[in-house]
Amino acid sequence: MAKTEVILTHNIVGLGGESDQVKVAAGYARNYLIPQGLAVPLTSANKRRIEALRQRRAEREAHDLNAMTDLAKSVSKLICVIAVKTGEDGKIFGTVTSGMIADQLKTQFDIVLDKRKIHLEAPIRALGEHEVELRLHADVITKVKVRVESTTPPPVLTVVSGSEGKKEEPRTEKRGWRPEASVRADRGPRSNKTA
């Protein structure tokens, strides 16, 4: 398979960053990278462009690092509240995922964050406060507090006073059957035969 060298003008996941000189299949370069403006052929004129591309890349990376550092300082002070449905015993239905945390950060604090930057060791399955790691940049890692609350109201307990409440017998498998009624004192055990 024929290979050709190109200079990338944009970051391409799995291939390289801006201003990188890479070898790719000739058809991939000719049919996709060059027409989309993602790369330029490696020529002597384009080699001179590499320095300008590297400077632009360095400026962008420095700007991204500063922006993520500022975001990390502000996010570490926040508490993200997530409301979930729970059963009567307080267990939540399902789990809290990184996508749910990203959605709540956007709606509560207007912070747009990719869910892949939210690192959960395991999905959250319990109510309460949890610390979640955010990997905002290769050099910037912070934590945000996530409070998981129940939307289901707790069950209401009613206290019945002794004279007003009736004692209720526990139900058995057969409707209306009570153990003491199956044996009659004067006749012995009840039979199902009718004579």
C-alpha cells in the first residue's frame, strides 16, 4: 500500500496534533485529509508553514491550560445536586452516571463539560454526598462534590392509639381460613365431606 507524508493542520484523534508530520495511506490523504483541509502535502513550501502552525498550536494549548485551571478552581467549590427516584427503603433506581453529572453541571451552573472528562471509579448507587474526579486537561485534575437526593417523599408513619385502632389478624394463604376454626372442640377435625 502506498504511503505519503502530510503535515496536519488540525488535531486528529489517533493520528496526531496540529503541525505534526505523519505518514498515511495515499488514498486517505488524497480523498479525505487534504480535501477537508485537515492536512497539507509535505512540500518544501509547506515545510516553512510548520513553524507558524507550531506557534499557533502552542498558543492554543497554553490558552486551554489556563482556561481549565480557572475552571478547576471554581468547580472545586461547587456542590452539584442530582435528584433521583428511590424506593421505599431508600435505594435508588438505576445509577448516577457521568452523563447525568455533566447534564446537571450544565443546567445548574452553566458549565459545559464533556462527560468523558468526568471520571467515576464506579457508577454512584447510593444517596448522599460523593466526590467525583474531573480530568479537565492532561495537567489539570480536580474534584467536584455531587449530592444525590431522593425525589420520592419518605413514607409517612401514622401512630394509632390503643383504643381507636383494631387488631388485625395476619392474612393466611386461604381466604377466611383461621387455624383455630379448623378444629372444633365438640366434633374433632373438620372434614370436607358433606353427608
